[in-house]
Amino acid sequence: MSRTIAILTGGGDCPGLNAVIRGVVRSAILDHNWRVIGIEDGFDGLVGEPRWRELTLASVRGILPRGGTILGTSNRGNPFAYPVENNGTTRMVDVSAEVVENFQRLGADALVAVGGDGTLKIALTLQEKGIPMVGVPKTIDNDLRGTDVTFGYNTAVGIVTEALDRLHTTAESHHRVMVTEVMGRDAGWIALESGIAGSADVILIPEIPFDLNTVCDAIHQRKALGRKFSIVVVSEGAFPAAGRKVVQLTASENRGVERLGGVGAFVAEEISGRMQVETRVVVLGHVQRGGTPSPFDRILGSRFGIKAVELIAQGRYGRMVSLQGRHVYDVDIADAVDSLNLVEPDGDLVRSAEALGITFGRPTLP
Ligand code: F6P
């Protein structure tokens, strides 16, 4: 049976998106002889005059090693709360009916939505309104449930680990405390795994609110042992037990999405203020999301794309592809977006890090 399927990438970009697009296109055309169209800029591409393009074998040639997404993306395009500007004021409007109508006008039978928690929640609600949907989990933060890991995460951990290796030599030469702020809005996976791989001394994550006294004690103990430098890795969403997350822009200042950033500078200032030690801050920011995907993410993204096509062929909508152990399965999108995949404060990984001598700044019991 000849079919047309559509694909879009939503939310923040991440390495491996093009591998998914390529996997979907190659499998749909080579295995099923279907037609594939790509929606531009996430769900935004279905608002107003639809923006889309034909995806052929030629259009996905050479994109496997490329970061970003050839389709473009948007992390502001929620059709259920779409910002519409009028006379200098912004109103949030529900344009979901228009999105469904535009999708149907394109003559597509199903949509592959590649995205994180936000995009997949939108996908689920649009499916209830009439768009047959299959989800592919994406985020460098690795905070989506229902899969052992999201693609993009492995690349981000590699980038941060390399940065920590580089920061070690300069920190040691200058006897400094080097504070590295990394992404991780709600989940501290990037800080945790890159911190272990990059031999950090202190790791601060949102799941374990920190006490600066404990952090300073750890740095002090290292000094006492003759280690005159320390490496601190802090997730952007980490916060002191007696405080709150450091926010650059509130949700109302930033079209509904809080922009985090600045906890690295806060921690560095506190450490230098409390101790006789020089600090520097490095904010890795979007470097963690850019550039070429790791081999792991290329392979995982490709497998996810192929599995998404298989689910459509079987008519199994409302499902999200998922890595479990070494195999790619599928789960209900609803279960995957029900809650976030957070680091367990007393789980094996954190305990292993502590056994290696890494401090999480846990407040000491009175
Ligand atoms: O969700 C992924 C993520 O990289 C978060 O870690 C970070 O807070 C956010 O995206 C940044 O988004 P933006 O691209 O809008 O700055």
C-alpha cells in the first residue's frame, strides 16, 4: 500500500536528529516504497501556510555526521499556546485545529514527531485530535522516561568530558578552582556522567540540593592533601538547599519558558569569597548541543528512525520508540511523558561517584 508519512523535529536541537531523519527516509523509501515529507521548524511549520519539503534519498545524503536538524526546529511552537503578537502585546492562542487541518491537507497518513518531553506531550494531544503519531525521544538532558537513554546525550557527555580534561591542566597549572556549568534543567545526568568520566572533584545536580559549606570542605580537604586545584561541575538547574534555581529570564519574560543560567558564577563567587582560592567559571552552554554526533548517537538515531517506520507500518500509533538494554522496543508516549527521568540521589551511579571521592555537596546532618 502506498503511503505518505511526515516527520518533524521539535524542541531544542541535539546531535543525532539528522540520523533519525535519514533512518526514517531510507527505511520508508527502501523498505516500503512510501513517500516522506519533512515539516519545517517543528509544529510551527503547520501553523499558517504549511512549510514542508519532499524528503528523498538524495535529500538525506551526507547528513549522518551533521549536527542540528536539516528540518529546523523550534522550542516555542506549542500549538495549544501559540504566541500571537498584536499591537506590541503577545497573546497565547490555541491553533491546534489549524495544525490538524494543515496536516490533513498535506495528505500524510502519519507523523513521526522527534522531540523531548514538551514535543511529545504536544504530539499526544494532537493524536487525540486526529493526527496518527509515532514519537522518537530526543534530548541531551536524558530526562525522558520510557527509554534507557535518549540520543544526543552521549555526544553531550563526550563534549563535557573533553572540556573537563582540558580544564584540568590549566586549573592545575594555576592552582585554581574551575567551575564548569553544564546543561541539565531538571536532571543532572550530564554533570553526573561527565563529572565521573572527567574526574571532577565536586558535582552539583538539581536532584541533590547543595550546601556550600560541604563543597568548600571538600576543596579544603584536597588542599590539605597538596591538591591545590579542584574541578567543580554544576548543572544549570542545581540550587543550594537554602535557595533556589538561578534564572536568567523568567517564563513570563521568555515566552513561557524559564531560561536558566548563572549558578556556575554564583558557586565560583561563593567559593572564592569563603576560601583563599582563585576561581574561574566556564559555561559550556550550547557547545554541548552543537556539532557532529558521536558514533553511539548516529547508530541509536538511525535505529530509532527505522523503528518509527516499522511502528507506522504496523499501525501502532501513540507509541514512542525506546532503547531497553541492547534492543529497540516501543512504549506508550503517555507513559514516557508522565514524569521525568531524574538521577536517583541514592542510586548506584551517585554512590559509585561518592566511592571515588566525588562530593555532591549534600548538607551535613545536624
Ligand atoms: O532541554 C535541553 C536544553 O539544552 C536544556 O538543558 C537547556 O536548559 C535548554 O535546552 C536551553 O534551551 P535554549 O536553546 O532555548 O537556550
